[in-house]
Amino acid sequence: MTLSVSLLPGGSASHGSSSAAEPITLGVMGGGQLGRMFVHAAQSMGYFTAVLDPDAQSPAGCVSHRHIQTDYTDPEGLKQLAACSSAITTEFENVPAPALLELAKLRPVAPGAQAVAIAQDRVAEKAHFVKCGVPCAPYAVIESADQLELALLKNLLPGILKTARMGYDGKGQVRVKDAAALRAAWQELNQVTCVLEQMLPLNLECSVIVARGRDGQMVNFPVQRNLHREGILAVTEVYAGHLPEALQQQAVAAARAIAEGVNYVGVLCVEFFVLQDGSMVVNEMAPRPHNSGHYTLDACDQSQFDLQVRTLAGLPLTQPRQHSAAIMLNLLGDIWFDDKNVMRLPNWAAVLALPGTHLHLYGKTQARKARKMGHLNVTGMSAKEVREVALKAASMLAIEAF
């Protein structure tokens, strides 16, 4: 289903047999922090919102006009979401693709089920990258014991064994250095379909966020330089000179090709590895806004969530402009615990006394280690300024320096 007209902010719509016109509602599958920030962006533009998520205390559900508390595959819940929404998006890639297919029979859905399904399966994702002409690390698919033995002949060790499905934030991944370790790791991962990737000499990591409309119009944010710790994004830096210009152009071109290759609609993040020899390989794609784009909330004239609203509602896309140097610190639940493992509240007052700090907490009521609780954006006129402030904030919060 396609939008015949734009869903203009402040307009009205009626669905089904209802004769009364109501404000336009944008729906979102998933109630996490990304959904929460989408809801805020949509509401700031005059839209009503509806969230489908099984958690009664979901961050997005708690701030939305409507919260449909059902499982993502519940037929009645999907029917309710479609009935009240003029268009529907998703806030995390593990929303079941079949549910998106069902919704698409009734309402425009962006991104589409095909793109989400590709991102949910590393085998399909790698094949998509190859089809789009974007290089990735050498790899082998392992679905059986025989394929595992064949993979050992491809000189991919040392490598990383990754489950084909349901892997994120370092989950479902095991580093393996030899044949014995590979066999043991596959057993540890319950012999599910996996991808074995060769470990390459890594210099740095970066990502690109693009937004593509139904008309094929596409815009992008600046390339983000990222630092991960234990598979979870820790720091994002975006300012003049943080990456070579030629590398940035290559990353943007690759991300755009990946979006075009699946006729993508919505906000898409593509992550890359930059190797020690200066070459670049794609790591993975996320069919949604991304942690590495959170700096856009305070450093750009449009955020990634503003563009998610625009792509969903069929509104014009304009190239976003970054007006401030920025560093984003991911705030995990670990910083709610002192060195004796006693829970306490971080000293937000001290952090917010630093110039250019912007605190974003996600409304989660329980802090747990490795749980994403919020992020801190630091903005300023120069890279030197934001690095100095970000390092002070990191020290105050007991976050490892970068």
C-alpha cells in the first residue's frame, strides 16, 4: 500500500466505518526508547501516536496517546493498531516481519517487511550487501556440521561466529581462534544457523544514517565515528576532521546503495569497519533510527526521529544540517551502581553544570547493568571543546575515557 497524499501535520483522518474525523495518528511497533523519541518527534509536529508493545511500562507506551498492550503477532492487537493509525513504522528490527506484512495489507508501513526481514537474518543481509556491490568481511554460512568443516578450509580464522538471527549488542557472538574453538562455539550456540566472519585488522568503526522517502528522495546525516565496548555502542563523535573526507564519501555512497537496493522507505543506519590499511567493509544495517544518531537531537536542525516522521507521513525531506560539534555518551545501567555494587542515582546536577550538556533519559524505572537507560549529548563550537566537556562528564559518571 502506498500513500496517495502526504499526511499533513494538524490534518484529520477517518478509518473504517467511523464518520467522525480524528487527528492523524502515526503508529509504531515497539515501545522502547527509540519508539519514545519517535513519539515525541511526531507529537511535536501535531500528530497523535499509537504504540503496540506487550510491556505495560514501555518507554514509548507511557508517552503515547494510545498504548495497545499485546504481543507483536497478536491478530487483534494488529487490527487495533491498523484501525487507529494512518501509517505505521517500527522501532526495532526484531519485530516479526510477518506482522508487518499483515499491517501492510491495511495501512502504509515503513520500513517494509522485506527490508526488516533482511536485517533480521545475517545470511540474507550479507547477500544483500554483495548484491549492492558493498564489500563485507570474508565469511561463510554454517547450517550443518558439514558446512562447519568446509568453513575451516576457507582460512577465516581467527574469526567471529555470529548467530544468523536475534543477535544484537554483542549477543549471539563468539570469538574463535582455531578449529576446536569454532566447533565448541557452534555447540554453545545450539547449532543454529550462523555466519563465521574473518577477523580483520580494525582501525575504527563508523556509521551512516540515511532517510529515504516513498518517492525515492534520500538525505543523510554526517558520518558518525563510533566506539563500542563489549558489543555495545559507548561513544559517538561527529565534528569536522573526525574522519577523512574520502572515507566519509565512500560510507555515504555505500549506505545509499544499500537503501536503494531494497527500495527502502524510512530511516536506515548502516555500520562500517574501517581497516588499518584504510579500506572499509560494511558490518550490518539497522532498519530504524540508531544509537549513533542520538546526537542529532541536539546538534542538527533535524533529528533522525524528525526524518522518521517525515518518511512515514510522506512529507518532503530536506538535507539535515549539523550546527554544533557533538559527542554522545551512551548511559548504561552500570553507572547507577557504585564500586561496591550499591545502587545510587548518578550526579546529574554536576554533569548538567557543564556547558553544552543535554541529558536524555528513557523513562525506564529499573536500572540494570548493560541496560540502555539514556544518553548524554555534549555540543559545542569545536571538537576540542566538546571532547574536554565529554571527558569531564565521563569521569563524573565513572564511564571509561575514550
